[in-house]
Amino acid sequence: MKLLKFALSIVVILTGIQSFAQNYTRQRDWVIAPMYGLGAVIPPSVRLISGTEAPKPAFGVSSYQGELVKSDGTVYTRNYRTNLWGFETYYRWKERGSENRWAIGISAAWQRQVFKLEHPFSFSYKGHNLVSTVWNFNYLRTGLIVRRTWMKDWSGIYAQVAGYYSNLFYMNTAEGRQKIEERTGGYLEGGTGYRTKTYNLKDGVPLIVPEIGMQIGENSGVELSLAYYHPLTPLLQTESTFYRNSQEVGVSRINITQNVLMLNLKLPITISHNRENIRKNRAKSEPKPKKIKTPKVKKTPPPPTPQPEPKVTTTTTPYDGVKLNNSIVLENLYFELTKSDLLESSYRELDRVVEWMNANQSVEIRLEGHTDKIGDADKNLILSRDRVNAVREYLIKKGIRPIRITTKGYGDTRLVCKPSPCEKNRRVEMVITKR
């Protein structure tokens, strides 16, 4: 029931964030990232209640491999690791005019954690020399993540904060796999050894997890990160009493927690890249041309008329002679069939645009995408927007500031020739919005 309420609250939060993100930027996507982590346990605290002998926590336990002795004296070999495997999935969006990103999502992982306590003195039990006690806890942790990524070209760094809830399932001890519950046990023979009891056991523990990492690959790639798991409550408490020659020599209390430093490897996979909310943007697309045309038509006569004339006499590129708010078709732009990936044969034309914009630093442009009237209209609309976004990304990578470039996709709504198919309909136009 607790897990169901927790899952419902995450869904509500994600829905609200998605609504905000759609108004915040048009470049957004879903990502799923399988992950594997290897960790080191931060040792629990040990408090001596009476006597002088107390166990010592082993620092930074990441794994254990060796023999464990059962209470009946039999021995078997075990291999435990402090690790996890699971996945993250999150909704990600870019800031306007920047490559930086925000993301919010959920994470789930199966996690194992090794604890080791060194005895204050070694002792013999049924022919075996015992020097330490080992536990291995197994639990499922789920929760909500919020991430901020700073990108530069094809790599970046990110900071992430997560709130998790770990549900304990079982623990491995010398007695094998056991249900997690309060119990009493120990190893005492000939008046020497120890007795221990566990209490204040939690079925689940909330955790706060800050994380920093690096990302290689703009959309899909590899991530490496370091996370610190900080539990808000102890997992359980144990009380150990040590005896020598039937004399009590120490009683200690141990708070076992889920404090861990975890090194994670993630493989993010982008499920949908730069897809836009069609219905929302359709509503926005109608008024935009009207808002641009009505005021700008009034402004065209006074300022623009003297400015283009001198440029016409010294035209060095096809773009110098284009009047304000008029469009020009960018020739020689080629994309993969039914995709938005630019072909190398397009770079020469786009490099000319870059050279022209660098020579005219005050110029701002709008890229408008158009398709032929073939197939589904909604898909054509998405394709036109994806293609002008791809052109915009190329110009930005070449050094043009993002604020100088806006984009607009019209799909198959503005045909220049009929019937379809007609090659002239498949075009990208450039409109100069400011000189």
C-alpha cells in the first residue's frame, strides 16, 4: 500500500513537471538509462555501553569473499558485494537559447550491502578461529530524481538529487538467507565468545541521495557518477556482549545504517528526440504569423528602406539583398530520406550562412521548414520542425549565438507547387527578422 501511494505521488509530480516543461521549451525527450553501481559502505557507529571490549567496524566494505561458520560449526564459502543494478527513466528538456538541460524522473534498483565487524579478540568455536561477523542486506529502492545538466558540445557534467525509499527483503548471514527480523544469536563456547541481539528493525528506510557525474554523448552515450546514500533513519540496532572465560568484558550497541558511496555506470538511451507537442504548438502556430506581420508591416517603410539599398550595391552573398521579414530559400540543403539528419553535402551552404552572420553581428533570423503533401499531415509537421531544429543546431555549433536563431515548422501547409510530389515544396527558408 505504501509503494502504491508513493508511485501515485510520483506520477502526479511528473505530470505537473511535464506541463511546465512544454511551456518552457520545445526541445524535450524521454530517456531510459540502465545502470550498474559498485559501492563502499560507510562504517556504522559503535558505542560501548559497559566494559572495555567492543567490535570495530571495517571501513569502506565493498565486497567479501571467504568462509562463514554456521552456528552448528559447518562452513561454506560466500561471495558478497555492495552493488546495485537497475534503471532510471526521466523526462528531459532544454533551456531556451542554451544546451543545458533539466530532467525529472524515477529510479528503481535492486541493491546489496555488505557489513563487517571485527571482533575485539579472536576466539575458537567448534574448531574454527572466529575474527569477524559479516551480514549482507538485500533491498529494493525506488524514488524520484531531479537533475541539472551543463552541456558543451557532446559532453557535460550533471548534478542530481534523489529521494528514495528502500524496502528490505532479506539478509545473508552465516546461517544463509534469512528473513529480516529481530533475533538473538551468537557464538559462545567454553565461556569465550559473544552473544548478540537485534532490535528496532525498520521494514523500509527513506534516503536522500546527492550525485554528481559526467556525460559523454549528447542524447545517448555513457555516464559515470558518484553518489552518496544518506539514510534518514538507522536500518536496525544490535547489542553485542563479549565474554572471556565466562566473564563479561564488554557490551556495545551498533547502529547499522545504509550509508554508502556508490560509483555508477549508466547507459542513457533517448526514446524520443526533439518531438513537439503537436496540439499545443498548433494553437501557438496560428497567432504567431499574425503578430509578426501586423506590427512589422508598419515598421517596414521607415527604417528598412534606407538600410538595404547600400547593401545591394555591395552584395557579396545572396542574403545581403534580402529585405527585412522577407524569406529566401536555402539552396543545396539535403536530409536523410524521411529523417531530420543533415547530409554532409549541406554543410557548404550552411557555412556560407555562418560566415554571413559573423560578418553581420546584429542580424537575427528565423528558419522555416516546409514539406511536400505526401503522407500524414501531423508527421509532416513534426518532420519540418525537426529539420529546421537540425539546421539551427548546426549553426550554433559553428559559433552563432542561440538567441539569434528561432525556428518554425509549417509541414505541408504552405505549398509552392502542385500536384505532389514536387521537390520545391521540400525546403528550408530563412527570414531575416532583425538587421
